Amino acid sequence: MAKYVTLKAYEKAGGALRRDLFCDDEKKAYLLDAPLLEQLARDKLQKRARQVLAEGWKWVDVRVRYVYDDYRKHGELRKVRREPTAEEAATIGDLDVRITVLHEQMEALADEEETEKAYLALDTEAEALQQRREDIDTGLSIWPAELMSQAGCVVHVGADGSAAVKYGLIRPEDRNEAAQTARQAGEEGAGAPVLSLPAVNTRPVHSEKLLRRLTAHRVAAVQAELLDRPDVALAALTAHLATQVLRDALHGAYRCANVLDITATDNLHALRSAAEDIETSAAGMRMQAQRKALLARLPSEPDALFAWLLGQDHATVLQLLTFLVAVTVNGIYGTEPERQSNEPLAQALGLDMNRWWQATGASYFNHVSKSRILDVVTEAVDANAASPLAALKKDAVVAGAEQTLAGIPWLPACLRTGHPTGLLADESLDGEGSENEASALAA
């Protein structure tokens, strides 16, 4: 932001500075008035915003920075490819021919001695022509005019210190009209505009309390699985420390979710608060058993711990380290996340929550609506199994669902583990989950 506004403009506007007395570089300074800096950035962005609005968009927001969460409920318009003009097509053809000839000449020179200079000359020309070819190709992708009037843009300060634009966002209140326009364009001919709209959920499938409970059980299960995988624990710890210590060198590290809650903190209290039955669960009981076994071996005085560890074999130290990493695993949510922070750990461990959790009245069905229960039974078994429950009262539906699903592996989307590619392993089983995931991926 400071680079975009410039130090000169900030000082001219009366912005306060503090400079290091021992620094010879006058361009280095601490800007003390953040609100003024942001206002100057917004004012300067207005010119770019007017230019963008003149292109035919319905609206333009001016933001100091683009925050994804502020627009996560917006749909997104995609560019369409137009046919090249006769002149463009001829130019593309000529470029392709010339690039092919240059590559053939480069191949012929590759094995010959004393031809490096000639080879580099051909390579330079080929790269320039390829860039020109790509520029023409980029120009063939355009925003569909019929939808620009229903979409908008966000003008903001980019990461490189210049004005940037996020194009083609569809506000929630415009989604129906935009979708209808897109359908009409598709009916009228090929090359219909691509419109990605997030799934509309007027009411969440799971309440905040239930989702916190479910994801707490997932965290406990990841912790329990981790006890048998010191290799994964060591990798997770190293990755976590690297993102903390090397965050200035690792681009984007500041935006990474913390898989481990390390300064370090034992997450048992958080798990108990989110799920009162956590200590009686299979994962909870395993973690408590390991905790007691380790504490029985450790010295009672903290000052003696380091010396004690120095005297232990590698396996004992690694076992303790693995447990300590496991109890810091994060991932309790009150709303459905697009991707859970502990998903990479769950994938590495091959987590199957069916080993640790079962849908029962107490664990799930008592906390969701009757219609949701019927959807779950239909999904897990079939419509014939759900049909007799439809006429029953809630208590009877809960009991019937619990009996029907006994021994049948079924998980809500938040407890499922994806493939290493990031796609849900069984997302086709969950109509709601797969729709939400697909929309998120498309956006």
C-alpha cells in the first residue's frame, strides 16, 4: 500500500513518519498513520475504478485489499473465447509456421559445436514470437457482454504495489437473473458464458454446536491415528516450524492455516468444550491411555526432564514427541469450512472416521432436523428404507435411523477424508457436500 501511495504523497498529505537514526537510506521509514495511508490508497484507486466501471460492469467496489471471505458468497463470471478475425487468424498461422521452423533449426544446431551464439539467437526470436502468439490468444478471451451488466469488479491494491482488479463477481441478489441470462445465452448458441455460482444454503445443514462437536471428534481421531505415525508427526512439526520461522521467505505462509496449535498448547480443553463425550469416545480414550502411560514414566520435576530425555533411547524420545505433536492438532469449526486445516494430516494418515465415530441418536440424529435424517437414511441405504420413517414423529425417526444405520459406514461431509489430490474420497455419496465442494472448486 505504501508503495502504491508513494512516500512523497503520504508526507504531502501530512502523514507522520519515523526514521531510523542510524539508517543512511532516506527512503526507509516507518509510516505511523495507517488510516491516512488507507484513505490515500482508496482515493488513488478511484480513477482506476471509474475506468473499470466504464467498461460496462454493473458495479465496482474499491478496497484497500481484496479479502476473499468478503466475497465468498458471490458467484464468478468466466471469460468466453471469441473467434479470431481473419487478420488475427492469418497472423496466428504465420506465427505458428515461423515458430515451428525456428524450433527445427534449433534442433539441427543442438548437436553441433561452436553454434551456441546462433542457437541463442534463434531461441530469443522464438520466445518473442511465442509471446506475441500468447498475447493474441489472450485477446480472444473476453467477458460476455450480456452478463457484464449483472456483474461487478473489485479494484484494490495488488501484492506488487500497483492497482489490481478482481473481475466478474456476481452479487447474491443478482444470481437468479445472471443464471437466467446465462441459460438463455446457452440456448441461443455455442460458446455460452461460463457462470459459477456458490450453492445457496438458506439454513446450514449442521448447527454451529453440532459442527463443533463433529469436528472435535475428527481432531481427536487425527490425534489418535498420529500416535502410530511418528514419521508424519515429525514431518508435520517440521512443516509447522518452517512456516513460522521462514514465513518471510515462503510466499503466502502468512495465509496458511495452523495445522498444529504450537506454542505449544494441549487442545484437550477445547475438545471437551466442543464435545462433552470426547473422553468416552474411542479416540479420546486412546489419547488418555497414552497420556497416563507417558506421565508414569516422566520425572516429576520439570527441571529434570531434559536430563532424563538425554538418557533415553531414540524410540522413547520419538514416542513422547509424537504424542506432544498429536495433542496440538487443530481443526474445530462452527461453520462448514471449504477445506479443514487438518485435511493434509488426515490424508497422510489415511484417516477413516468410521473407525472412530458412528451416527447415532446421541452423536448426530438428535441434533438435526427430521428431513435431514430422512436424507441421511436415503443416502446411506436407499429411499425404501427412509420411506417408512417419514410418517413417524422425531423420536421414532431417530430410533429408526439409528437402527437402520447400525453397522453401515456413513459420515457427514465434515468427517470425510479426501484423496491426496484434495477431492473428497466419497463426495458422490453426499449430495449437499459434493455440490458445495464443486462450487468452491469452480470458484
